[in-house]
Amino acid sequence: MSARPRLAPADRVTLARHARLRFDSVRGRWVLLVPERVMVPDETCTEILQLCDGDRSIEAIAATLSEKYTADEGVIRRDVIDLLQGLADKGFLRPMAGPPA
């Protein structure tokens, strides 16, 4: 498996084509469907993934969460990048090229 590029605050990401975030009514929670497995993200991860629409930058996602939770934006940004980098390294997220739509 080739190494994925490091994500930066200005990057915009979205779920990879083979990954889907869906609400599972049987489990009563959100799940991330990826090839041959179902991941059950926690509430924070789900909220972040819902903001990964390909238009918002990681920095904008962190700002939204920082404002919502009145938390330090730098700390939130680092946590968001760490989470998204892990998912990108597994191939579940993809960076968007070019300017936002």
C-alpha cells in the first residue's frame, strides 16, 4: 500500500467512492460502510465525517466545531487532522483537487 499524503488545514476532503456514512436503524447509530467491513464511529467522528463534504477545508471544519463547543481551535484542528489522516491512510477519505464548488 502506498503512503498517503499528509493532510493540511487548508485541505478539503470527502469520503472515498467506496465509503458510505449511513444511519443504521437496527443499531440506532451511524456506521461507516467500507469494503468488507462496517465501522461504528463515535459521535465526534460521525460529526466530523458529516462535515467532510469536499467544500469545507479541515480548517473550516475545526472552526465550526470550535465555535459549537467553545473549545480551542488549535486543539480541535490537531484532533480533526489526526482523525482524518488515519482515515485517509486507510483509503476511506480522499482529498479534493481544485477550488471548492
